[in-house]
Amino acid sequence: MVDVNNLIKINKKHGGVLIDRSNLEFAVDSANKEKDIYKSNAYLIRGVIVNHPFLDGNKSTASEIVLKRFKKEGIKCNREKFSSGLISIAKNNIGSIDKIERRLKRWCPRK
């Protein structure tokens, strides 16, 4: 389970300030409803990277929480592909959960 207040704490470490709590709550609620870790993390990535609930540190915040969640599941990511992929999602404003999920499965495959 992801907690809104935990995400806010993570973001503060990256120099950010919350500017849209309702957007963040929606992303967290959507992520917490999903049983599949890839789809759940896709909701978090879209909600934090694409929708920008924080003034700064959105990519760093999403990266930290998603990598922690994958680690708990025993899923290892190719850090280089993961990092450049998150930048691509932000740059190209990719908001499709299915597209983000497919990318996550490539960057962070289950073994």
C-alpha cells in the first residue's frame, strides 16, 4: 500500500513542495486498488510524473517509490533504462497506463 503522506515526505527530500493534493490522492487510490505491481506502479508514475502534483522532484519521487515497491516484490530494474524511460514519459507526456505498464515490464522484468 502506498501512503500519500509517505510520498510527500519522499518528495521533500528531493526539494519539492506539494501543489495538488487531490491529484496525488487520486493516483495513490488508483495504485492501491490494483493487485498487479506493474499496473499499480504505472498509476503512480502517471500520477506523479505526468500530472505533477509537486512543484519539483516529481521524477525523483516516482522513481524512489516505484523502485522500493519493485524491490519488495523481488523485481530488479535495469536502472539505466528505467531512469531514461521515466524521462521519456515526462518529456512525451505519456499518460496511458497500458503504455507505462508495458515499459515497466521491459525495464523491470520478473525473473
